[in-house]
Amino acid sequence: MSPPRTLELRGADVILLAMETRAAGGFASSNAVLALELDAPIAAARVAAAVARFLPLCPWLGARLHRPLPWGALCWRLPRDGPTAIPLATPAIGKGGLADLVDRELATPIDPRREPPLRISVAAGGAGAALVLTWAHALMDPHGAEHLVRLLAALDATPAPHHPWAVPPLLTTPPDPRPLRERGALARRGARVLGSLAPTPPRSLAAAAPGRGAAAPRHWRFPFAAAADRRRRSMPWRLAAVAAAMTTVFRRRGIPLDAPFLVPVSVERRARGEYGPVLGNQLAFHFASFPPPDGDDPAPLAAAIRDRLAEAVRHDEIAAIAAGMDFARLRPLRSMFRELPWARRGDFCSFHFADTGALLPDLAQLFGASLTGGYHVAAVPVRPGAGVFFSRRGDTETLVVAAAGGALDDADAAAIADSVGAAMDWAAARPPVTAGLTAGPGPRM
């Protein structure tokens, strides 16, 4: 049976689109990037062959974003002549290293209405190489991108025309089995929760930096040798560490700290230990609200964030917000969040935060080369203009600071990394990444 020609977006997919559209004042696309470092160059032809074999199984990678009617659900729709081939480029790693290539990928938006929502780069530099996946964020989440890499690697390792799977991999999310009445009641609860989140509207760095919106998105990458204390791997501790660092940046910019920080935290909806499905952002959101911390010790704030998260789980708030997002799919992107009193001033949140966990811990080889490192980064909306992301490969923790519209500069990013590294008890380290992929001395890679 051939796959259907359309695939509706999930609620979380549409929310991500709406956040960027609201911040930009019109329809906008936002890129997400997975950069993987390899110890040797790989053949672009092998990657292209694996993608070509996978595309008939998952044709929506070559589809277009479409809304059939003004009130219809956004969907991925295949062109009449079938899916478009995924663009594959072979750039060289220049003096700026892998970071410059990733910055170019962040700054070259994908318009999923007019082009495929995924592109791939096989880059070479010195004795090493990098495989870089860039996609419109509404297509999939970071773990979906990692699983896509797994599936492509499995195809590469299996001679054509055979497939390596006894059962076809799960690519799309099965329909919600709950009745409409139950989902509707949850969605109404979710709307009430969202409406009451922030009696005082949040502030962001972008709101205090008008006129900087033309600056291209960029990122800074800081590797650390991870500490043995597993307590510091918890989301509440890491968010508390980032909040303390952001408080310092806000003070340096003269931004009042009279409003609580409001931070959306993604919650994985895949079953623990499972890889799939690939497509769609399999996420719910918990909105952490707390006053900017006074002091460098993250323990008190981490405890408060943990207690509030536990309360949200007990009262099904996260499930209710997820149900509400699914019902919001039919709304125009520009009108999303309009009924939320705390978002009317322009800031949907104070800053972005995510922890994508271990990066492909089960994968050592990729297209004939060893996988030595990598990280995730997403283009943050121009408001709030800043985000901090964590990932881990082996015993190396990677902190990525991302900015849009010039909301952060080099000194800000370095200060955030120093503050977070101290709170996490990490030692600054240069990981064993591929030769030729780094750019000069210093922590940005």
C-alpha cells in the first residue's frame, strides 16, 4: 500500500511555526540543525543512495507545507509528480570550522511551502568530515532527526534492494485513540492553564534591543568534561543554572527583573527507550515560571522547579496543554496565542531552553566512518532572541548558546557558558572532535 499523499501536522508542530510567525510578524520558517562529526571523509554518493531508498517509505520528506482551506489543518502534501529529491550539498569546511557551516544553515531559512523541508550537507575539512541535517522545525524534533540518521545508516549497511527491518519502522504518529469528548475536555483545561500562567507578562532580551532584528541567527558551542554528579543531569538543575546565567545578562543590559522568567520546557512523548516515530514533534510542553534567581547556587531554584513540575504532572497539566495544542492546529498562525494575556506585550517567553540528552549513544559507525561527536541547535525566534541547549556524546557535554536578531554577543555567550559550567561543576574541555572541523583556539567550535 502506498503512503497517503498528505500528512497532518501535530499540535506541537503548529505551535513551533506560530511562535516564529508571531515573532517575525508574518509567516516564517525556523531551521533546526543536527551536526555530526566523523573521523574520516564519507562519500556523498552513499548518503544520497540511502536517502533515495528511504524516500519511498517516507515521502513527506520531499513534500510541501499546505493548508487546504483557511480553516483547514496544516499538512505535508506531496507534489503531483511525487516527492521532491532531498537537496544534498558537499561544502568544504573553511577557516571558520563547522560552526560557520552550521551558522549558514541556521541563517538560510527553509520555506516548507515552496521547497522540501529537509536538506543534507556532507562536509569535508582536513582529515575529517561532518554530516549536517537541516530541517524546518515543524517536520520533526531532535530525536526524530537522530532516528532518521539511524535508519539511513541501516540502509547504507544493507545491500539494495533489501531492507534491514523485519517490521517497517514507525515513521508517523498513530491517531489518538481517545474519544473527541475526552480530548475536548482536556483541551479546555489546557487553555485555562495557559491563560493563567503569567499574571505578569515575561520580558526577553529581544524586547530590550529594538532595531537589532536584521542580525542573522548564530550560535556558540562550548564543550565540557561532564561531572560525575548525576543530579546535575536533571532538567530542573540545568534550567536553574541557565536562569542564573540569564539573570546576569539581563542585569548587564539594564533589563528590569521585576517579571518572573517564563520558559517552555519540552517533554518527550515517546515511550521511554523507544526511538520512533520519526516525523512530527513528539513533544508536550511544561511552562516553568519562577522569579529570576538571586545568587549563583542553583539548588533552591532547582528544587522549586522540580516541585512545580511534579505538581503539573499530578494534575495532568502537561497532557491538557498537549491536547489544547492539537485543537489549535486549525487556527491561523498569526492569531495563535492572541487570547493569552501574558503574550500580548510581544514576548511569548523569556528565553528558550532544551536538553536533548545523549546523542545517538547506540551508533558508533556512520557511512563507513566513526561518529566522534556532534550537537543539536535550533534557530530561536527573534523574540525572545536567545536560547540555551544541552546535548551529550560520551563523556562530553555540549552547551550551545543560540541568538537571533543580535540579542546576544560573544561576551554574553562566553559569560553564560562560564556561569553554567560552574553551576554544573563541569571542567572546560576540548572534546576529541575531528581534525579540521574546529576553528582556532577557544571554546567556540
